[in-house]
Amino acid sequence: MNWLHYLLEANIYLAVFYVGYCLFLNKETYYTLNRVYLLISCLLSFLLPLVQVGILKPTVHDTISIVYLTPAVNRDTSIQDILFYAYLLGVTILLGLLLFKLFKLVQMIQTANKIADNRYKIVQLENSNTAFSFFNYLFIGSKTEGTSIIIRHEMVHIRQKHTLDVLFLEFIKIINWFNPFVYLLQNSLKTVHEYIADEQAAAFENDTLAYSSFLVNNAYGLSGSSIAPSFFNYNLLKKRIIMLNQKRSGNLARLKYLVAVPICAAALCASTLGFSKTYALVDLVPQHADTIIKTKQLKVPPPPPPAPPVKKPQVTVVKFPPPKVQVTKRPPPPPPVPPVKKPKAANIKFMPPKVVKDPPSPPAPSKAVNEIQIDVPVESQTPAKKAIDVKDRPAKQDRPVKQAKPEMTIRIKSDTLNHK
């Protein structure tokens, strides 16, 4: 994982340098110093991880660390492999885009009309209003107005080799494509290039307002390739006009560029103490010599080489057919006994008993009754009266109780007649 640690450390330092530029140097009018700061910060970000200050490391006495190297074991794809292939994929895509842009520029140079000069070559683009430069080639469209001012502007890019800066940042972007600060730094460097060219072109015209109005009138021209400094850049128009009319920074403002010194010192301390690494190549202040000698005198014999792997004897695998097992069919188990249902008691309903009421007894006589027994013969002249059952008799109506009278009862043997 050393390559991943180195790349991570370099990108951290690159982000710190760019943050320092935005805080202290972005508004200053020393454009050349800004350009130098941005370019050197990219180099230092990749050099500082290779440097360390050995005296800052804590010394540990009477300790010996022995590391035995084990043979590599075949294993499945690890996280390190996944990160490596993802990083390689991003590098391949961005490198392909850069080669495609270079191929398009070379194709334009070969097919367009060229006007040779001692210092540069003008490449005329038909039916276009663009203007940009690439090394000593100046591309300008046939529909572009104010060609003299534009050529003077682009000549500054050609003289100061701004194309090299752009290509250098393109390679930095390819290596650190996953770091967003790289894209911000690239845009800041292109902006500084335009500030430098505008400053010198306006100084030649001796009229900053006239040059600013020319920028506004030609703001909608087509920008060139992204790897070539272009005159037409609508996104930077407002910043360019503001910086043209801004008051120049004083001499004391140059002291701000010393901010790079504490940043480098902090990066060296972090490189020595914060990262336990083995890829450091330079030790600026090594530890005391005695300490180094003591550590060199302690030699530990190397571990014995690992025993060669024993080849396992080849075993011939003999496959036998599976034994046939006779399965005896067992009789099925008897069905479960159904639960015995308790017989339900028959509900026998009896008729309610009939209560027969005894006939009411006759009222007791209140007085003595004279009984007369008369024997009457059966055959008589007068027909005998039929006996009337008490039940067939109509119910007597309630009558008022009269005073009791003496009663006479006549009993007949054959027929009994009660006469009151």
C-alpha cells in the first residue's frame, strides 16, 4: 500500500498549498509570483513525501523489532486491488482525452492555412471567430474583429510559454484525477495567465478602459481548446475587467508569499511524524550517529529459509457404486383409535302432573238435623226422580246468607234424595 499512502500524502499537501493561495495571494496583482507559487506548490506536494527529518522521530532504546517475511499466498481480489484498478481506469480515461485533444490540434495545424513569422505562425480558421495559441502557433478565425489587439494578447502567451504550464497541470490532473483541488488549481492558473496577458496588452494600448470595453464587445467569441490559452473566455470576463482596474499591490504584499515557508515546515513535520512510511528517500536532519551505530551493530540472524513444500502423493480416487440396500416394507401403523363419544342423555319430558282437587265438603250443619228414614217401594205410581249428579248441576248463584232453618233429611235405600 506504499503507492496509495504516497499519493494520499501528496494530495493532502497540494490541497493545503492551494488553500494558502486562496487565503493570502488570490487578490494580489503580482501575477507572475502567483504563477510561480502555483507551479512550485505542485512540485513540492510530490517531493515533500520523499523527505523527512529523522531527528524528530522518537528514539526507542533496547528494543529490537524482527519482521519475518512470509511467502505470498494466493488470495482473492482485495481492497487494494480494487482501488488500484479504479485509479488506473481514471488515469486511462483522462490520458485518452488529452491525446484526443492534441490530435485535433495537430490536425488543425496540418489542414489550415499558415502564415509563417520569425516568432510565431498564424493558423487561419475559416468561418470562425475564435482565437487561441498553442506553443508558437496562433489560431485565429476569419470572422474575428480587432485582430491586432488579439494577436498582441496571444503573443504574451506564446512568449511566456503558458502552454507548458497548461500541459503540466494536465498531467498533474491525470495523476490526481480524484482530487477536486487539482481542478480548482488548474482554473486559477489559467486565470493568472489571462491576467498577465491583459496587463501587458493594456499597457501597450495605454488605455485600460478602451481595452476593457474591447473585452466586453468581444465577450461572445468562441473559446479554443481547453489545453490552449484562449482569448475568449466568458466565465473569466468579469474577473479580468476587475483586475485590470484594480489598484496595484504594494511592496509589502510580497511578504505574503513567505506563507509557503511555514506550509513546507508543517508538511515536513507531518511527513516525518504523521506517516509511518518506507518510501522516504532523503533525511534532512538524521538522528545522532551513536544511535545509528548501535542500531547497526545489533544484527539478528535471518530466519531459516522455509522448507520446500512436500508434494503430496497422488491418490487415485476409486469410485464404487453405492450399495444396494433392500428396504423391507413395514405394514402401515394402525389407524388411530377415534375418540369415544360420550352418549348424550336423552331428554325425556314428562307432562306436568294433573292435580285433582277434592270436591268441597258440604258445610257443616249449623243446627241439629232431624233424620227421617222412609222406605219407599220401587214400584210406585209416581215415577221416581232421577238422581242428579252434583257435577251436572248448574252452579248456584251466590245468594245472600239467610238465617239457618231446621233441615230435614230423607234417606231412601234405592234412591237417595237430598231435599232441603
